[in-house]
Amino acid sequence: MSTTAQEAPPGADEALQADFDAKIAANQRIEPRDWMPEAYRRSLVRQVSQHAHSEIIGMQPEGDWIATAPSLRRKAILLAKVQDEAGHGLYLYAAAETLGVDRADLTERLIGGRQKYSSIFNYPSLNYADVGVIGWLVDGAAICNQVPLCRTSFGPYARAMVRICKEESFHQRQGYELLMRMMEGTEGQRAMVQDAVDRWWWPSLMMFGPPDVDSPNTRRSMDWGIKIDTNDDLRQKFVDMTVPQAEKLGVTLPDPELAWNDERDHYDFGEPDWDELKQVISGNGPKNAERVERRRAAHENGAWVREAATAYAEKQRSAREVAV
Amino acid sequence: MSNDDVTPARPEWPLYEVFVRGKRGLNHVHVGSLHAPDGEMALHNARNLYTRRNEGVSIWVVLAENVTASSPDEKDPYFAPSGDKVYRHPTFYPIPEDVPHI
Ligand SMILES: [Fe+2]
Ligand SMILES: [Fe+2]
């Protein structure tokens, strides 16, 4: 069944389960060599590998603009940002591997279309204003999602999230700063920013997943401490954080229902198009096929590098043996 | 129930555990792991992956299969001996409050 669960004598399962439950209840971390229920392990594998895939696929919309960055400064920033996302993917694949899965296999599942990644990366990035808006809104939404996960119950996942969160704030700030510069520019540049905001706002809200009523696994994941807040709570938090930032920037968020609600002490906002989210998740977004194909091509075109590195290591080993 | 998320590890690049010394005077601390064909390349990859922002002044990489670890099931016999040696902790010794610098 599981590669991590320990063999136990009959009847010991309840004791192990009780021990696991007690650790969760006491807010302690579960570590890879601990016994864990198979369903917990499987849920985590799915969650962590989808998260890893999102970081890796997430390099593409912005990566498209590295070669045409408007200045050397912007190019260096964007390169560093995209490199960070690759790093995030690797931290998370390493965390997934502690659950007994294999990274090469997860990659094959991604390029075989058998595992998913965040819906947001299936939208196109049309110009450099998109780079700014992705940093501000998409990384902003990712931060909302990820900060609570630093307290998730599985140790390696929580530690990966801590590293990731430290790096995300640079991502969001570089995006916002880029947009501030553009808003100080010409009428045309301001229009580009507004257009990018109009296109990315709703997909950003969908990043938090379907509404709570359609998210049947939320309760169980929260009981296990692998999800900390509900989708709707995180979405609300994101809207509350973002509206004042939009005002300062001087852009309009494309939602006529957006208004402060004194009673709730939150912003009210409109309903995202959940049918669109369903379509994008099931593979019919504007860029799904292209993103996966590009990942496949990168993996296959990189095969010679992996083979060369293996051959080089082998050569070094035999040279050392001869020397001894 | 399909069991397709459990696969045996492939005979590919081995797994290395990575330890980073944050600054002089501190211990190396485990920061994560990575795959590499040998130690030298593991070190190189670890630098790019775990120290992009001056997070360390020194890195160790150790083949994961060479790590010998206590098992969680053994935690009692392993850690019990220190449990009953409370005299190893400074708080074991009551000292009057008016004794300075101790
Ligand atoms: Fe990231
Ligand atoms: Fe990011």
C-alpha cells in the first residue's frame, strides 16, 4: 500500500491512528517517517505535486517576455523571478518525494495530462503590462494562499512554504512597482495597465478554487491541517487586500458590484464565472494545450543534458578509481 | 482503489540531503534535498537552489541513503535516557534570586 507506513501487528492500527490524531490535535507536525493514514498521504501527494506543477508551468507566461524586456534592469528582475519559480517547483517536488513518490514520475504525469496545475497559467500574457499584473495579482493571490500553508501539518510541505513565502514578496513588489512606473507614463501605457488588470482580475479570483459549497474535500483537508482556510475566506482576504492597492495605483477593478460593506467589514464583490473555471480546469482554457506541450518539449529537449551529466559523473568516478 | 500514485523510485540520479551554514558561527542546518548524478554536481545545484540570496556561507551535501536515522517507533528507548536526567538542565538547580550573574 504505502511506502512510508510502517508494518504493524494487527490491532496496532488504532493505536497508530490515535497517535496521529493526537499529533494533529496538538498542532504538531507530521514528519515523513511517521505513520500516517493512507488517505492523508494521498491527499498530500495530490496537493503538493499540483502545487509544484503550478510553479513550473507558472514560469511560462512571464518567461515569454524575458527576451523582449524593455530594459536590462527589467530583464534581470524578470529572470530572477522566473528562476525563483523554478526553485519553488523543486522545493515542492522534494517535499512530495518524502511521501514516497518520484519526481520524474510526477513530471511524466504532468506532461501526460494526468495531473493538474493552477488554472491561472492557462491564460495568455499579451504584453509587458501583463508581467506587472501577474506579479501584483497572481503572485499576490499566491501569497494569500501560501502564507497560511506555512503552518500546514506536514513538516516538509510547511518548510517548503516558508522558503517560498520569503521569496514571493519580491515577486509581488516588482510587479506593483513596474505598474506604478507605467501609470506615470503615457496615456497609452496607462491603458495597457488597465487592459491587463481587466483581463487578469477574474482569473486571479478563480485561483482560490471553486466556492466552498462546491469544494467537498475542504472539511477533511482542514481537519488534517493541510488546508487552513476555505476558498471563499481566502478570496475575500485577497479582495480586501487588493482594492486599496488598486486605488493607489489608479486602476479600476472590473467589477461593478465591488463595494465596501460596513456591516460585514469586508468588500462585497461579484461572482466569478464558475463555468469558465470548470472549462479551464478540464483542459479547455486558452492556453492549456500549449503550456503542457511546452513543458513536454523542454523535458524531452533536456534529455541530452541529463544524460551528459550522468556520463560525466561516471567518467569522474572511474578516473578516481584508477587514481586509487 | 487505484494505487497509481505509488511508484518505486527509478534508478536515476540519487537523492542528496542538503545542509547549509547560514553564517560563520552557526551549525549546518538541513534545508531540503535534490537529485544529482554526483556530489560535485549536487553541490553546484544546491548553491543555485538553496542559496540564491546569500542564505549560506558553506554547503554540505550527503547521499540520503547514507543517513542513518532513528525510527519514530524507537523514540522511547532512544530518547528516554535523557528524559530522566533532568539534572542536565540548569533549571534543575534552585539558586536564590539575590545571587547575581548566574
Ligand atoms: Fe512561486
Ligand atoms: Fe512567485
